[in-house]
Amino acid sequence: MIPGHTFFNAEIKKLKFETEAGTMFPGTALIQFQVDGREKPVVELMGYIEEKEIYNAIDRGEVLNLDHCYIEKFSLRDYRLTRNMGAREKVMLKGFSARNSLFGGDASLDFSHAVFEGEEFSLASAWISSGDIIFESAHFKTGKAIFHNVRLPEGYFNFKNVSFDFAQVNFKNCCFGQGVKDFQYASFGTGNVSFINVDFAGGDVNFINTDFGSGDVSFKVARFGQGKVDFHFAAFKDGSVSFERTEFGDGKVDFRTVEFGTGRVNFNRSVFGEGEVNFDECEMDAGKFSFKRAYLGSGNFSFEEVMLEHVDVSFERTSFGPGKLSFYKSWLHTLSLSFCHLDGFVDLRLKQCQSIDLSSTIVRDIIDINPYEYSARIETLSIAGMRLIGRVYIDWKQNNLKRMIYSQVESSHRIKAEQFRILKENFKNLGLYNDEDRAYVEFKRNESKAELEKSLEKNRLNGIYQYPFYWFKLGLFDKAGLYATSPGRVLITMLTWFVVFSFVYLLLMIYSTADIIASVDDQLTMLARSFYHSAITFLTIGYGDHYPFGFIRWVSSIEGFFGLFLMSYFTVAFVRKVLR
């Protein structure tokens, strides 16, 4: 195992060196590693082989076993020059292995256009001291490609156009140096790909147009530096994709137009820096897309025009910064932002979504769910437990808000009542008083049902008096005037009861001894007397020119109460409208 060091010195001895595995090298390298915190250097003996001998072994088609070896230089570019080969001519390498090896010198480590065969390719625990690393257009036919625990230098890491047939690709615990890491157009085949706990350091990381194949892909607990992280046009197929607890730097994070296939996508507990995060127009056929407990910095987070029609997307308990959060024109199956802190503007003008869950969120700015250019299809909206410090722009009719709340299958009437109360206060603050009234009516209706349910839960016998009381309130407060929000409806109710009492008087005069007696000479027909008496009784005028006799007296008392109550009810509803 090569120790961590700041620099080293290599002294070559013309002594044969045999590794523990029995591999024999023609020379021995005496390596002195200068380790921080130690006065004396750490001495390590390693095998040594010259560059030309490695190239001769390639010519002979031998397996290259360079484990625990010091290699001053390895470059397939130089190999081609010495063999008069074309710059892009393929070079066959059988079973290349350099475990626990040290690559010294200042030249680039060049595996470009190589074809790796055999059981595996391995640079496990190797240390590459300096220079660029080039694997451009290499082709791996091996069963495994192992890069775990590799220490890479500052410079350019070129993995462009590299292809794997079915290899398991393992970069676990790999440490990159400062500089560009370029995986553009790489194709990882059918095997699993692991970047677990990789430190990408500073510099841009480029996975543009990378095909990650059908295996599982994991960047779990990986750490990106301050450069741009670009997965634009990358493709993930059937395997799961994990960025769990991954730390992204302050540079831009670009997942635009990425194809995520059918596996589970996991960004749980990932940490994003202060740069912009962009998932615009990405696609996924089915599965789950999860950002639970993630942390986002102050940059904008864009999820616009994504096609995740059959995908459940969850940002549960995610902490968002002050930047804009946008789902504009997106197609989702469900979207959960429950228990989130939404400190910036949130654009929820989705194209289609079965369910949006905003329960227990803290909203400090604006949420816009009101599309202006198109019709949104949102079936269910939950805002239970929302702490609304900001505003929610949503249209009662255009969004069919009443249906969106009532379509919550599992929520109780108490929870629905709370949500309508939140909407009522929101519409009041926005000056949308008609929508405020509509929300208030639904709040009172659900509150009444919740009180009835609570009483029945305590004792089923309470229904003997609770049901009549509930229906009485329903008719008197709700149906008569929508809880004092509709003076027009109160007028219609007044007119209806006036007509009803008029015909009751008429029927009583026809089929009983009850009568309405005139105290003046002006005689009216029976029909006129019933309507006239109903009017002066309902309006509590009482001229005295006609008075009731018999059972009509008791009916008149009831009508007088109804008239007094409904006139007061109308006054409250009318004044409420005018004052606003």
C-alpha cells in the first residue's frame, strides 16, 4: 500500500524483485516517500521495469502484470510511434494490472485507443504522480475494470469515447486531482458502475452524452469540487441511479435532457452548492425520483418541461435556498414537497400531475399554481399544515380547486377544513374576495362535519340530537345564505319562504276554521289576504288591518321569526360585501 505523501524520490537498483504473488521484475525501485508529520521518509521497495520491456511484452501478447511496480513512463502514443503505427490504431492489451503501483515521471499516462482483454483491468490503489491521464477511445472487453482507491494527479483526465462491453466498472474511493474530468460520450455497457466516495476535487466534470448502460450506477457520497458538473444528454437505462449524500460544489449542476430509464433515482441527503441546478427536459419512463432531505444552496433549481408522467417525485424535508424553484410545464405523476422550507419563488405551473403534496411546508415567498398560457391538469392538492407566510397564486375555478381538495381520499373533514381556512386567508390577502367566500363556505361545511364526527366518536348515542342540530345548521346557515357570503342567495331564500307561508295560510283557510280577518272595510280575496298577511308578518310590519285567527296565529309567529332572522342575515351578508 502506497502511503499518502507530498513527494517522493526513486532510486533504481539492478536487483531482481519478486512480489508476494510471485511476479518477478528485472529491477528494484527504492522509493522514499515524504509523509506530512514525519521527520524521516517512509521507504518502500517496489519492482521496476523499463518502458521498452513493457512495449516488448505487448508485442508478444503477454499479460501485463505490473502489480507493486514503479513505472516511470507508459504511453501507447509512444508505443505506436516506435512501431510505425497509426495515431488511432488499436493496441491489444491482455489482462493489464497495476495494483498498488506508482507511476512516476512527468509524462502523460496514455491508454488511448487500447483494447483491454482478459478477466479484468486493474489500477486498484495505484498512485499516479503527475501528468494527464488519457483513456480516450479505449475499449474494455474485460469482465471488470477496477480503478478503486486510485490517486490521480492534477491535470486532464480524458475518458472520452471509452466503451465497455459488460464490465463492472469500479471507481470507488478514487481521488482525482485538480483539473477537467472528461467522460464525454463514454459507454458503460451492461455492468454496474460505481463512483462511490469518489473525490472529484476542483475542475469541471463532464459526462455529456455518456451512456451509463443498463446496470446500477452509484455516485453515493461522492464529492464534486468547484467546477461545473455536466450530465447533459446522458442516458441511464434500467438500473437504479444513486447520488445519495453526494456533495456538489458551487458550480453549475446540469442534468438537462437526461434519460433516466426505469430504475429508481436517488438524490436523498445530497448537498448542492450555490450554483444553478438544472434538470430541464429530462425523461424517465417509470419509477421514483427522490430528493428527500436534500440541501440546496442559493442558486435556482429548475425542473421545467420534464417528462416524468409515470414517476413519483419527492422532495420531502428538503431545504431550499432563496433561489427560484420551477416545475413549469412539467409532466409528473405525483410531486411531494411536504415538510420543506420554501424560501424563494416556487413555480408549480405544471402541465399535468396527479397529486401535489405541500403539506407541512413553510412558505416564505410566492407559490404560483395558476397557468396563464395553457390548461393544467392537477387532480389533487394537499396543503394540510402549511405555514403560509407568503402567498399562493391559484385560481378557484380555473384550477378547480374545490375538486383538488376533496379528491384527497385519506384526509379527514378536519384536515380539509384546515386547508380551506388557509386558502380563505390566502385569497383575502390577495384581494380575491369571491374566492375567499368560496373557500370560507367549504371551511365551514367541513368544520361542521368534523364536529359531528368528533361527537359521534365519543358516543354513538350523541347522534340523537347531533344529527338534527347538524341538519338545522346546514339549512339555516349554509343553504339559506352560504354562511353570509351571498346576499343574493339570502334574498332568494326570503322570497321562497314568503311564498311558502303564503300558500300555507291559503290552505289553512280552505281546509280548516283558521282565517285571516280584516279589521277594515277593504275586502281582499282569500289568495290576496294570504299573501298580504304573509308579507306584513315576514317583514314584521304589522299594520293591524288584518289579523290571524285560529291555527294561523301559531304559523304567523314562526314566519315572524323567519322573517326577522333572514332580514338580519341579509343585512350581515350585504354589509360584508359592501365593506370589502
